[in-house]
Amino acid sequence: MRVACLLAAAAAVFCVQPALADLTDGVWLREDGAARVRVQPCGAALCAINVWIRDPGDEKVGDRLVLNVKPKGPGVLEGAAFDPQRNLRFSSRITYSDSAMTTSGCVLGGLLCKSVNWTRR
């Protein structure tokens, strides 16, 4: 049973990956120019890993955001995210194309939300 579950999880990851090639190929620059992240598979999830931070403080190179998202349409992913550095969980929505990405997240049942635009570098 355990092997079957592992194979099913692996199959799900490999089926999703071709659809995410636009998102996971390359480094993304945040709209304020203060951070660059690499989005890549990490287990059954995606991870956004800081590869450059202009002014390290609250954010550091190597910090990671774990995104448990699923396709909801062309160029759209939705699900949940976990920030292990701050032990924070929130809803997540990502819209993306070849050269642009918008990430959105909400906490407290949608009372506090934030969106960030990114461009591929």
C-alpha cells in the first residue's frame, strides 16, 4: 500500500511538471527589485527559494516558501503555502505566463491579503 501511494504521488508530480515549465524555469525578480527567487519542484510541492535579497533582514538568501498548489486553469495555480521561517500558513494563488507571475496570499480567512508581481530574469 505504501509503495502504491508513493507511486501515485510521484505520478501526480510528473504529470503537473510539464504544465509548470514556464513557472519553474528561471529566476523571478520581485516588482520592487529587492528580491529574486527560483521556483522549483520540491517533493510533491513547489518551492520558491530566495537566491538574492537586496537588504537582508527579515528575508534571507536560502529562505523558502513551500507551495502546495494545483492547476486551476491555464496559467493559474491555487492552494496553500507554508513559510517555515515564520511558521506561517496561508492560501495561495499564482497566475503566470512565460515572462510574468503574480503571487497572492491571504491569512485569517481572507481578512489580510497581499499580491506581488514578478518578472523573469
